[in-house]
Amino acid sequence: MASPTLTLAGGGLVGALLAHLLARAGFDVEVFEKRPDPRRAGYEEGRSINLALAERGLHALRSGGLADQVLARAVMMRGRLVHVDQQTPSLQRYGVDDSEVIWSVSRGALNMLMLDAAEASGVRFHFGQVIRDVDFDRQRLYLIDASGAMREHAFDRLIGADGAGSAVRAAMNRRQPLGERVEALGHAYKELEIPPVEALNGAPASTHGHFALEPHALHIWPRGGHMCIALPNPEGSFTVTLFLPGVGPHPSFATLPDADSAERFFRTEFADLLPLMPRFAHDFAAHPAPNLYTLYLDRWHLGERAVLLGDAAHAIVPFHGQGMNCGLEDAVELAALLASDRSDGVFETFQQRRKPNADAIAAMALENYIEMRDSVADPHYLDKRELGARLAEAAPAHFMARYRMVTFTRLPYAYAYERGKAQDALLGRLLAAHGSAAAVPMEEAVGQLRISLPPLPAIERG
């Protein structure tokens, strides 16, 4: 009996992992990707924020037998190292200890590793193939390559993992409206780079080996309405990302039309950061400043003919570091459903399971932007964080910070969102009653926690 055939659009992180998982489950898989093969053409720079790999993404990689290879190329980040003017940078740990960390990974290196794994599993990739149209009645893909040559491909089931600008989604929406809504954040981003310390002429000697800054942290320079972040790379560099309003009064990208104006801005706002970026002018001029937005759909599928996942179904802003993790979690869920039940209803079941979680992480990512650019330096936020840490230590079966639920467990995003709101309300009441975290009696706090909230569900790790 011939293997069931599946056609995927998109050979990025989500598409490559899904293809790999499906091929290992016995499916015949073909993938059409509009970009050239990055293993031969190189990976496009300047358009993607460094990726933070957390438990959900790690679990997905374990499912494909890839986790160890990826972690060997990643850099551990224990928490946020917050840079506020005239103050010594302070570390805000993500978890309780080094068992709860996230990992900085290169999007390009991760994608290429996944492509190799998928090909080794039997997946057939077709690069440089742009989808021009889809005929869902005849089940045909119409594609064109860089030379202008047209091709037609018959499919049984079509899976759209082709990113936020999904051609499959556009074709599905033409056939039957999906309830698409795009909510712009009003902010954009620009990628810059801190090179390894050896490339910093005249820079003071580093105490961090090849790294100009502490390597095991995500660095944040919060400035209220804007910020910079920096994530470490294995060879000693950092990928720096500037987040600013796209338009409007200064500071915005509209008021920084060139590298000279941007350099003057950095001397004022990020004076300690600018000397670490010798290629600042080049990077600022050469790299685009894409806008950030959230994509919502009411429907992710057309019957059993086509389905969307990852950014094609639910693109989110990057401020919780969960876009990739959520997409890889999608891939594991869809692969398991297709492998266990190849009858009708799989795509609808997938949407029912994943959409509430996608909506929840979209909301949390938006909230985390405010936290990162402003709250991390706010005394009330820090007091609430301290009280939460004390409660988590005193009553671990009843309290876990929302960030930890999202990042270090596989509890559904929707559960973490609602539980986090309830816990935050409790912390607010306790601080209002006692004035500070240090003044809150732990016995009273634990008593109120146990009365108001049930125990946490069992936590699966590894």
C-alpha cells in the first residue's frame, strides 16, 4: 500500500519540522519553499529576531530526535540582565535555578539542521517555488520559479506553513473568508550586532571570554516607550534589536532617517551599547525595519483540503519569545493527529485544540512588550515579582509565575493566561493590604492562595 501523500508549503522552522515528523510517521511528503535553499544560497540576514528556545520548542525537537544537536549550538540564558542608566545591570532570573533557562539559537542554523533531518527522513524539498494560485476543487498548486517557469502540482491535502505572508492563507481566504484580522503594534524593529570582543578595537578587556557582555543572559535596555535587547550567539557575538514606534514624534524610525541620526540617538539613549557596535552605521543602513503585528483568524482550515499552522495561522509579536515555540508545538500536535487518525475531522480537531492557545500567547506577547520596555525597571513590578517568588517557594503546588508556566512547562497557553491573571490579582490584593512584598505575612498569603485557587496541574517536563 502506498504511503499517504501530504503537500506542505513552507520550508522554514515549522514546515521543516512538521515534514520531518510526518515522514518519520510513514507519510510521503513534498515541500515547496519560495526561497532558495539556505544551505546553498546562505541565510537572509537582518529580517529576523534571534530566537529563544524554551521547553515547548525543546519538546518538539525531542520528538524529532533533534534536541541534543540544537542545544550543542545554543547559548544558555538564565534571565534578563536589565541595563538602566547609571545603575549596575541587574539579573532577573527566568526560573528558580539553572534547570529553568532558555536558549539563544540561530534561526538560520536551526533551519538548516531541520532541513537536513527532514531530507534524511525522505522528505522531498522544492526550493525557489513561489505559489501563484491554488485550485482547491481540482486540488492543484500553481507555482513559478525564479526563471519564470510555471509548474503544476496535484495534492491530496495541503498544509500551509509558509509564514506570516502565507500564499496558502491568501488562496484559502479567496475561496472562503477566514475572518482574517491584522492588528498592528505601531512599532518596528531593526537588527544590529555586537561582534566578538576580538573585533572591538580599543574596547576594554572583557571578563566574558569572546563575549563583550555577560553571555548567559538576555540583555535589555528598557526606555519606557522603546528598548533594545541583545541575545548571545555561540561564536561570541550578540544580535541586538532596536524596537521603536514606526512613525510619530521622536524617537521613532520616521525621525531616524539615516545612520547619522540613529547614531546621535544611541549616544543619548544607549551610550554604553553604541561603542560595542563598530558596524553600527552599516547595519542600520543595510537592514530593514519591519513592522510588528498580530494576525488573528477565525478559521484555520478548508474542510480536509487545507490547513494552516505556525505564523501562517497566528503570527504574533516576539516579546514573549514564544513564536517559534508555539509553531513547533503546532507541528507536533498536527503530526500526531494525522498519524493517529487519517479520517475526516483532523484539521477541525487541530484548530479546536490549538486556536485558544494561539490566542492566549498572542495576548501574553503583547503584555510582555510593556513589561520588557518599562515594567522591568518599575518598583511596583519588582515588588510583585518578589512576592510571587516567595509564594512559589512557600506553596509550589499552588503558585507558579505565569512566565514559568509559559516558558518551562507544556501547560496549555490558555491555562497559563487565565491562571496568571488570577494569581496577579491575588498579588495585587496582598500588596495593597500590606504595602510591600517584605511586609506580607507568608502564612496569610499562602492561606489566601489555597482558598482562592486550586492546585496546579501535574507538570510534564523533558
